[in-house]
Amino acid sequence: MFVAEIFFIGIHALIAWILIELFVNLAHRLSRKSYLFWHYLVVVTSFSALFSFYFFVFHKTLPLFSVVLVAMLFVWSFEIIVFCFLYSGERWFLNWVDWIFPMFLAASAIYSVGFFF
């Protein structure tokens, strides 16, 4: 049972991560302030929406903190795989504003949605 729930957490995290990456790839021409605003909004919206669905349909046994931890480990794993093995460009955006704070927003969105379910 735990394996299936972890798998579903990973799928939801992957879909949210893909949505964010689509935005990042399409919005790179925006001004810096506009880009950051929309990036943060897309992060919160995608994780909130997908994990609302997860908590409504699939959540069964794992504690809320464990769901957040597993989801963020999946996201971190996707990032490591992409940036270590698939991405060959500059990595200037791996900083507090563009990477760490959005990860915090994603974790907070998951926790907030799960707290209210």
C-alpha cells in the first residue's frame, strides 16, 4: 500500500514539475520581475491543484509531512537528473530566488492543501 501511495505522490510531483518547466521554457522573455511573479504563481498553482487532486483521490495512509517529504524528494531527484545529465547550458538560475524559494513554495503548497483535506 505504501509503495502505491509513494508512486502516486511521485506522479503528481512529476506532472507539477513538468508544468513548471513548460512555463520556465516559455516565459524566459518576460522581464525579471514579471517572470518571478508568474513563476511563483505557477509553482503554487500547479502543486496546489495537483496535490488537491492527490489528497482527494489517492491519499490513504501516509502522514501529511511524509507526503510533503516524498514529493519534494521526487522533485529534487528530477532536478538532479536533469541538471546533472540532460542540461548542458548555464546554471545561473540555481540560486535562492529562482530555485530554493520556489521549492519552499511547492512544499508549503502541498502542506497547506493537505492540511485542509
